[in-house]
Amino acid sequence: MADIKNRKDLETLITLFYHRALLDGKIGFIFTDVAKINLEKHIPIICDFWEAILFQKNTYKKNAIKIHQDLNDQVKLTAEHFESWLSLFNTCVDECFVGNNAETIKIRARSIATVMQVKLAANRK
């Protein structure tokens, strides 16, 4: 296995993740019933996000916190949801890639999940 080297690798990872996430018993409904994501439109946006995070590209133009706050207004996003998301994400990374970027994306995913939870909790007060 190789490391995550470019956007094509991110597309592979993100496509695998979302195909599994949509079917996941703990978080799938958030994507399908609440957010009602369209994978064809969503995957390029999420690849922009991870490309900005991992490769410092200026590709992501949205506010990820605001998007998740709006989603949290519809269904409370719990620590269990974030842990399920993170576990599934890390599993997909580990199945496809190995190397510094693969480890970095998992570390950043954990950090992002933590920040999201803190921000969402602060908004509930």
C-alpha cells in the first residue's frame, strides 16, 4: 500500500468512506435521512476539505462548523456519532493507505471531531 499522495487518493478514500457511512447503522441515517446528501455533489466538496487540510490547498470555501451546527439543529450529534464516524474513517484509511499522510489525516480527523463536539456543545448552552 502507498501513502495518500494527491486528490485522486483522497477521492478513493472519501468515496469508500461514504459508501460505507451511508449503510452504517449508527450514522447512516444522518447522511441519508437528515442531511439527504447527494454523493455526486458531496464527495468533491469533502475532497476539497481534505485537500485543504492535508495538502494546504485553498480548495475548501465553506464553513464546516456552521454546516454541522445546522445539522445538529435537526438531530443532536452525539459523541457516539463522532466516534462511529471516526472509527469508520480510520478503518477506510487503514485499508487503503499507509504512510505519513495516512497517519496525519487520521490525527486531523480526530482533532476535527473533537473541535466539532466542543463547538456544538457550546452552542447548546
